[in-house]
Amino acid sequence: MNTDYLSEPIFLVLLAGLLSSSYLSINAKNQTGSERTNTLVTSALAFSLTGILTSAVTYAIYNSMISKGYSSLCSSNGFISCADVIGDPSFNTLLSLPWGLIGISGFGLLLYLVLSIRMDPHARWVSNHLDYSWYASIVGMIIVGFLIIVELVFVDGAPHICAYCTVAHLSMIGFLVSAHNLREHKANDDW
Amino acid sequence: MARRRATTIPKGKNEDVRLMAALAAVGVMSIVLFSVFIISPPATIGPNEGELAPDFVASAYNGGGWEDFRLTDQFDRDWTAGEDGQFILIQFMDSDCPHCWREGETMSELHSQWGGKVTFISIAVELSIQGHGSDRNEIEAFRDKTNYGTDSNDGNGCNSGGSNCVERPGSAHAWNYVDDYNLNILRDYGVTGTPFMVLLQPDGYVAWNQGQSGGLMNIEQALQIYVEGN
């Protein structure tokens, strides 16, 4: 198994973002009231920021793969190989848009929804934003499911797993959990 | 008289923070995108002259069998203008297209003249025209000039199903024929009819596109100018 990623500073920063977000999400279980609200919202914010940054890295890798044929950020052989996933011309775009760019936009939308809640947790529209976050993260999960199938079945030389893409996928899953917990928390009138 | 209890439910802020949140989110995305553009600027991909040719992975027939073929494997990324290098000629063709049938001879001649300096690739498509039904056997027969179909206009064989592929003008072709019956490559290159040619530099950038030359330059002239340098 390729473990080069664990010595890659950018990957470690993204992994740290993912772990911090997860810690906040888990830590919120022991809290109540506005303290729990703040922790859950901060966790969702951290997941969306990690998603944006990870998507940006995959977009940079995509650009490098296209113009130079390689990227110094990822390996190109073995099961864990982002070059084989992001460099596959048949699956590395959707409607000519690189997945990294789609990821930045998608997580950007989620960032807006939770940031607005963080800035005014008691506004009238908070319930709507929680619903939008939940629905958007369900759409995100469908996309993540599709991309995982592509990695494991369809890319050239499959199966491959792209480590950076996996961090983005886990950020999406983490956001979904936070959004779900926030909706429940709001419904329980413990906001 | 009963006293009304003061409510303790927190109220939202007087101002609507959603615009500020949107601006902040857009700001974060802009900074991130700007950083990506600085660190790893995107290449302009497309079939037009000066653009990086769209990559593709597909099955290709090389005379011995069908194998995976990837365009970028042909690129020499370190190539710079003026250096020696292997240019790439991409021809879009349909084995049932009468113009492609006749161009078979031109391609044979071009290959015998330029084959040492240019990698030839034929992209076999199936245009949605009556009588253009094809399969991989027909691609193989067209490339190799082997017996396939009949001379009668019965839909079997090459040239709108009116010719046996063994009679194709020119010699047998000695380069890869890529199966693009799903028309993905055709669409990526914006090709609307066959035959159609694109000449790539060794580094994969489009040097000449038949559709952009406006009839002022044919493939022979393009090869002379871009490959030979005069």
C-alpha cells in the first residue's frame, strides 16, 4: 500500500482539518442548548472549509495532470493513486467541469448556509437553511457514491482510490451528519 | 389581574446577515481559486489551434488486436518549438463515408512520406446516416484492406456498404485505428463531418485544425509548414 501521502504536508493539513471537524461533531454529543448549537455549527463550518480546500487541491492536481502529465502531489501507481483517478480523461470532468471545481462550488454553498446560521443562530430563516443544508448534503452524498463507484470500477486500471478525493468525500459525509444533528437539535427546541 | 410573563426566547439580529455570509463564502472561494490559478494554472483544452488537444482513452486496433490507447501517452511534454519531435496527425473517418474511402489512398501516401516524423491516428466513427452501420470487423478490414462485405450495394462492407473493404484505395494502413462508435472523441473535437484532420505538436497542442484553415491550407501544406518548418 502506498503510504507516501502520510509524509505529504498538504495532505496532512487536510487530514487535520477532517479530524478536527470530526472531533467537534463528536464532542457536541455531550453538550446541550446553545453550546451544542455552536459546536455543531462550527463542526459543519469546518467540514465545509476542509471540503473547499481539498477540492482546491484536487483541482490543482487536475490542472497539473492536464498540462504536464503528472503532479508532484500524487503518485501514479498502486491502489491508492490520485493520478490514475484525477488523470482519467473519461471521468475527471462533469459537463467539461473538473470535479475539483464542482467541489469548491458545492462546499462553498454549504459554507454559506452554515456561516449564515453561525452569524445569526436565532434568525427566522435558520430552519430553512438547516433544511437546505440537509437536502444539499444528500445530493452531495449521491455524487460521492457515484465517484466512489467510478474510482473502484470505471477508471482506467480500476480499482484505484484517490486519497485527496477521499478526504473530500469524508468531509461531505461529516457535513451530512452535522446537518442531520443540527436539524434534530432544532426540532427538539433545545437550540 | 394576571401579569404577563416576559418572554425569554432569543430573537435574531435586526439586520439580515445572509448577504454578509454570502459575501464571505464567495470571498473564501475566490481566494482558494486564485491560489490554484497561481500554483497550477489551468490549460486551455480544446480542438482549436493553440489549445491543448482533448485527451481520450479508447480501444485501438493496431493490426494485431485491440488494445487500450491513450492520446496523452503519445505526447512529449518537454518538447519545445524548433526541436525534433514526433508530431501527431489525427484523422476522423467513417469506413462507410465515400470521401474517407477515397482519402484512404491519400493517407497511405502521407504516411509513406511523413511516417517517420508524424504519428498517425485514425478515429473511426459511425455517423448517423443510412447505410453507415459499422462494427469493429469493418474497422479492421478497412485498415488492413482485407476481405469484408461485397461489391454489391447490399449494406455489407465499406463505402456505404457498397464495396468490399479489400478494394479500398491505397495500401494497408500501419497505424492505430481507434474505436469511437460512441462518438465521444468526435464531440470533444467538435467534428461535424468526415474525413476531418487535426495536426498536433509533439507536446499535444493543436498546430493545425482543418476546420480553422478555411480551405487556405490543406494537410500536405500543414505538414510541410509545421513539421518540416518551411
